[in-house]
Amino acid sequence: IATPNDFRAFWMPFTANRQFKQNPRMLVGAKDMHFTASDGRQILDGTAGLWCVNAGHCRPKITEAIAQQAGELDYAPAFQMGHPKAFELANRLVDIAPEGMNHVLFTNSGSESVETALKVALAWHRARGDGSRTRLIGRERGYHGVNFGGISVGGIVANRKMFGTLLTGVDHMPHTHQPARNAFTRGQPEHGGDLASELERIVTLHDASTIAAVIVEPVAGSTGVLIPPKGYLQKLREICTRHGILLIFDEVITGYGRLGAPFAAQYYDVMPDIITTAKGLTNGVIPMGAVFVTSAIHDAFMQGPEHLIEFFHGYTYSGNPIASAAALATLDTYREEGLLTRAAELSPYWEEQLHSLKGCPHVIDIRNTGLIGAIELEPVAGEPTKRAFSAFLRAYEQGLLIRTTGDIIALSPPLIISKEQIDQLFDTLRKVLTQVD
Ligand code: PMP
């Protein structure tokens, strides 16, 4: 497969695909911190794939668990049957989850976890006899996957505008940063706590009795790494609790050690009612997601009046045995190598090296938390993605994979990265930034 013509039978409805056909970058292998490109070059993975390969690539323990499970029990119907690995996995997940998150529903992706969480929230109010709570509140610049519920509560105009009314009864809070820049603040900014009062305004406008849930990413990842200011998530929690509204944390990116604790809820010490996860659950190897709920939510479904519980939900592949085996081997790897807290140890070094790019050409802001970083570039007038994309291409040529959104470079390496590899990553980026026009 070498020429654009070879891709003729392959179609993805992304404009990126057009660009890919003009300039194909094929990956043919991966090991630990590196991809192998089709021309044989080693590419340092600065993004853990798509924020998912937290333990690094092609880890034997995980691949062996998959092979073994595939030969033992490949599939079990998700509705009428169970199998031991799904139950074992649910128990192991609850062990690392924030206190009180005692139950798990399995899905196949982050987008499905979000749909599941939104439906659970609405169904829970209904199961308690409060069917008037149907409104949902998301956030500008929020990313919650690509399905209809997710783009409805999500706040990315480009993903929403061609799909009409979407879910009705959805409001969006402004984001924690308007604009997103933090003036090179390290870690959590001090300012911005007042923005939570926007939630209060929306609640007053519609009356709390109509609102089911608020959904936010604790750290907005896909729209450019927006770090919550101190006190902001706590204030959202207080407002939701005061008004009987469920708080959903979308931890598809922040879950499984990205910040230095298993989940952002623990890292920021704020307990939501529902947590959505995927990506790092199976180290990105096999599609799987998990939604965590509190006992209060679970019990309403299990113990509430029968006539109020009409909640049908679940997927053909929920808790699939092979995915469950991959997730269990992933959790073993995280535990054995201390990866769920490694970001906390590495974070000071990461922060220091990342912020050493201050002063490089075009850099107008740098943000970080855990093992996540963002470098925001001054946009070229009228071409708001040009500079970062040019940096992406140059970095790839020089053996480094980065991710860009608008003119923001996002970084989230596998949690196994060494200090030498952190140095290499930022040395390459420093060079790249001087080469970008
Ligand atoms: N929520 C968040 C916060 C995400 O970052 C993503 C993916 N980047 C999703 C949901 C959707 O996950 P998936 O692509 O697995 O459907």
C-alpha cells in the first residue's frame, strides 16, 4: 500500500481523511513508547495514541490475555448470561474508583459511555417518580464523543451545526476559560471559580425541578487541555447537590492514571454521581468503556417501584469476555508498574520541561496537569489551524507524534515515559517551533 489510489476503497467521513490521502502516514508496528512507521522510522508516541495507550504499546501481558481468552470463551450474551471475567473486572474497577462509586455498566467506547450516563441520569429521576427532570446541562468546548447525546451536551460548534435541533432541553455553561489562555499558569489556575455561578443562573432560569444532570470533563482534553480553576469543580458539585441534580464527570481521557490518581474525581477531590470512562480501561487495545455509578443510583433501579423502571439499555458487546480479559490484564499492568499514580511523580519534571518552551516562537500559552500538556500557538490571521498542523507534520518527520486541535498542541504520552524520553520530546518540539512559519 503505497499510493493514494490504494486507499480508494477506504472511506472515513473526516476532512482529515482527504488530507491523509495526499500525505499518508502509515503505522506498521508499535512497542512501548514508539510506533514504527512504514518507512521503518521510530516515532515517539507523545499522545498515547488517542489518549488511550496509557501502559505503552504491545504489552505482552495484555496481548497474551487476549489470545488466551479468545481460545477459552470468545463471547457470552450480555443480557441473559454472565461470565466470570466481567464480574471480576467490575469488582476490580470499583476497588480503584472513588469511594462510593460501587457499580459499573460496560460499554464499547467513550461515546457509548456518555450516552449510557445521560440515559441513566434521566431514568434514575424517573425511577424515583420524578419524571419532570429531563433537562441536561453541558459546557461550551466540551467534548463527549460523536453520538447524538454526546454532541447535544457537547460544545463544539463544528460537530453540532449540521444536525439541527439535536436533543432538546440542553443548555451549555460557558467554559472555565474565556478565552482559554491561562497566562502560562502551572497546574490549576487560581481565577475562574465564579464561572460556576453560570450554572446557578441556568438552574434558576429553568427551575431546578426540570434539570436531570450536568456533564463536564474535569479537564477538557480534545478542545485544547482546559484546566479547571481551583474551586470550580467543587462549586459545580455544591450547586448540583443543593438542587438535586446529578453531576457526571466524563473521564474518558482523565480516567486510569492520566492525572496521577486513578480518576480526576480523586485527584481534584470532588465526587460526582456518575463517571464515564473508556480508552485507558483496556490500554486502548480493544474497544471497551465503563460507566461508574453510586449505590444510590444503582439501588433506585434495583429496589424502586417496578412500574417506574422501564429502563432498557445495554449492548451486544457489553462486558465482552475478550475485552474484559484485556481490561483485567491492563489493570494488572497498571498495578504492578504503579502507573495509576506515576503521573503524580513525573508531573513536576514534565511541568518544568513543558514550561521551558515559554519564549519559543509563536507560543502564547502553556498549560499542564498530570501527564497532560498544551502549547497554544498564535494563530495566523484567517488560518486558525495552520501553525499547529505545520508543527504536527514537522514533528512527525522528526520522529515525534503530537496531537493538535485548532492552534493548540496537546501532549499526553504513555504513563511509562522516562525522563530521557520527556527530554527528547521537548527537545524535538523546541526545534520544531523554530521551524514553523
Ligand atoms: N468523552 C471524552 C471526554 C473524550 O475525550 C472522548 C474521545 N476523545 C469521548 C468521550 C469519545 O470516546 P470514543 O472516541 O471512544 O467514542
